[in-house]
Amino acid sequence: MRGSTLLAVLLVATIAAADESYILDDSVGLGRRFDGIGGLSGGGATSRLLVSYPQVQRNQILDFLFKPKFGASLDILKVEIGGDAQSTDGTESSHMHTATDENYQRGYEWWLMTEAKKRNPDIKLYGLSWAYPAWVGQNSGSPYTYPEITAGYITKWIQGAKKYYNLTIDYVGIWNERPYNKTYIKTLRKVLDSSGLYHVEIVAADGSFGPISNDMIADKELNASVSIVGAHYPGTHSDPAALSTKKQLWASEDYSTFNDDVGAGCWARILNQNYVNGNMTSTISWNLIASYYNGLPFFRDGLMTAIEPWSGHYEVMGPIWISAHTTQFSQPGYYYLKHNSGAGHLENGGSYVTLMDSQTKEFTIVIETMVHRQYILLSHNRSHGGG
């Protein structure tokens, strides 16, 4: 649907037997830039069984995840940078077991990123470590003891993606749900820049919004080093300090819910209300696909399920189609309309957002009417070391 510069449009919805009217208006200016919806492979080994599927079914699954205008049509693929350690449902191998060892054929995240790019050349790629090999910290127990070594280790992973697979990594994180280190973040930015990787944006700190945001406000160099403030399981709310950074805010990991119809409703609410309540412009699901055995932690906490490579059976679950309501009718670079001018809460529960192409004025409206109490029950205390 196309709109004029002044959208004299009424969104009329009949909810709980009451007619409600909401005015969409871009004459007051646009809201934040939409950065896309994503899925996370890793943290850890959550896509392991997918690799072993017969080619026909494997390609079908990949299409449901990444093919534009088809299934989930994801905009971002986030992957674990393997660290030779158990990181929830398994271990993912490092590209450098030792300081003198480099091997970019280990594991399956390279393959998965390549397959995603085949289907959608515009998909953004994001890497994050759950663990680091002990040598990185010179057996000190911390990857921050020698920040130049750790920054070099991460930079080599980014360079290896390009050299061996022609993959451009767009975003890189610090350390999943662990304390961050200001010196390391600033060092990483310097090492990336000195390696010609100016385009790689740092997401920090894949924990909570408050601490990193306050440090960024107090430290100009740190603030300049970080492009995106990313938090895990924010409960649809950000933080005043995060807003004060003037950076893009992401739910850089979210969802982590059993993928039945109830879980799909939870995902619908998150996708809308992360912006409505928290001004977050990207939400990334842990995990991308539940492709690990029953009995392991957080079974079926993915957008879809593929756990039987021997039979080829897989299940396209509700969260795939919930994602499609946003991703198939928008793209990164669209803008949200401002709150109360195209985004907000519905009077009788639920929410709505409007995404607009600022050039063509094409726009899409996404409405959800999920139950607030249901979400609280599902998502309370869901943050965990692996997801």
C-alpha cells in the first residue's frame, strides 16, 4: 500500500467488540530506522543436525529460513564464533585451536552463512563468541588480559570468512552474556580499522542495556567504538541510558521459547513491542532452528524444528509465519513511524507498528493482539548462558 507525505489514513480494527481508530501520520517525521529480524545459530550447536539432512529437505529448510518473500525471510543471521567449549547444546570448534593454528573449514557456521547468502545476498551477518580458547588469554582465564591478542583472533575470523567463503561480516559482538571490558572494545575497534574492516560494526555488549550504555555516555572513545547497543531478553523495554547514547538499540538475542502456537504468539508480541515499548529496531531469535536432540536444554526453542536427519522430517512452526508478517512486507532501511503516529498500544490489548520506505512512501502495518500475561509467564527469567 502506498501513502502520501501526510498519511491521512485511519487504521480501524475491531478488537474485543470495540471499534478503535488510529491515525498514521509521517508529517511529524519518521521514527527509528528498522534494522531487520534475525535468527541465531549457535550458543551452542543448535543447528548441528541440519547439516546431516538429505539435500532436498535441507534446501527446503534453508528456503523457509532465508529465501526472500517465502518463509521467515530473515534479514540477519547471527552465528557463534566457535571457541572449543560447551556453550549450551554442544561445542563449536574454533578456527584457531592455538596461536599458530588456523583452519577455516571447521564447523558448519561457514556453510550456513554461505547458504543464507545464496538465498538472500542482502542478508546481514553477525558473529559473537560464547567462549575463547585458553591460549587467547595466555591461560589467564580471561580473554581481556591481552586485548590485542583477542582482537586479532576475532579479526582473523572475519578475514577468514572473506578469504575462504567471500562472506562479508557486518557485525561483531564481544562475549555472550559475560562481563565486557572497555579497553578490549576500544582495542577491537582499532584493530578492525587498522585491518581495513571499517565496515564491521561493533554490537555491545550482548548482556543488559544499562551498564554498557552508562559507560558509553561517560567515555567518548568507547561510545565512538560501539555502533549498536545490544541486549538479551530485555522484556520489550530498553533503558533511559541506552536511549541517551543515540545509538541503534537491538534485542540482540530474544525469544527462547517453545515453538508451538503459544510460543509463536510470544514471538509476535516481542517483534512489535520491542519497538513500541523499547525503541529497539532489530530482534534476533535464539535460536534460528531447533536442530538438536530432545533432552538437551531448551528443546524446540527455535523458529522451526529439524531433529530427524535420518528421515528427512522437519516442522515449519508458527514463528516462521509470525516473522513473515514483518519481513515479507518490509526490509532493513525502512523506518518506523513515530509513537502515536503509527506505532503504539491498542486500547484493548496488543500493539501496532508501521514501517515505511522513506523514498517511495510504501508502508506496511503489523498488528498483534497477544495476551500480556501469557508473555510474562513464558519469558520471565529466560536469560541464560547459552541462548
